[in-house]
Amino acid sequence: MFIQGDVLAFVSLLIGTCVTAWALTLAYGLLFPGKCWVAQQEVSANPWKCIGRGVLAVLTVGLIGFVLVAQPSPVGKLLGWVVLVGVFSVASLGMAGAALNAGERLQKLAPETNHYAAFSKGAAILIVGCIFPVVGWLGFAPVLFLASIGAGVKALTTHVIEQEPVASAETM
């Protein structure tokens, strides 16, 4: 039997998880714009390669992390959690690239929207889509997770050359 407190706790957990994931996606996008741009390009150009790369990363590195977490040794558990946090960090980087891609498509539909608002809306749409019952849980979220890991791996293995800002006439 469910009581109102259980339902309220579950709804609060969903809202808190969504807000936290949204904020983490925005943070990655704003802190690592070059790497997120690479992830965005990879998600839009090669989505199936991203999913395949994500499956490969989960089956290798993720499996190693889960095996280490299951060890009785505290050091093994700690190393396992470090590995799993690394996997989720790579997924967050790829998710920021996917959100940039979604934001770019939203910006094409509404050209008056600025870049940050489109990126923010794209992240929110992807995250809320993952909590949609059944279809989101079993279809959209796993595919997005695997594609995000694949895009994040590609972004981390690609060297991005950042250009120096050009001085304008007013600053001279």
C-alpha cells in the first residue's frame, strides 16, 4: 500500500535527478566547449558509430568497474567506483554534445532563440525524455546513454586545437 509520503518521495527523487542531470549537462557544455563540439559533431554525423563505441566501452570498462565493485576488498570496491564514475563522466560529456545537437536543431526551428537557451532546452528535452514511462526507460534512455558514451570517448580521443581570440580594434 502506497501512502502519500512514498509518492511524494518518488516524485521528488525524479525531479531532483532531472534537475541534477540537466545542471551537469550544462556544466560540461560550458566548461568543455571544444570537447562538447567534437561530441556534437560525432552524434550528428555518426550516431550508429557512437552507439557501437558506447556498447564496446560499457562491455569492457563498465564490466571491469562492476567486477571491481563486487570484490570484497575495500580497495577493489574503491577502484571499481572510480572506474564507474569515469564511465559516467564520459557519458556526461557525450550527453552535453547530444544536448548541443538538440539545441542546434531547436535553434533552426526558432531562430530568435539564443545559443545558451537552445542548449538548455535541448538538455532538458533529452533528460525529460529519458524518464517517460516504459518507452523512455527501456528505449530512449539506454540508446542515449550508449550514444553519449560513444560520443564522449570520441571527444576525449580527438585533439581539439583552440584558436586564440583575435584582438579587436577597440582593445588596441
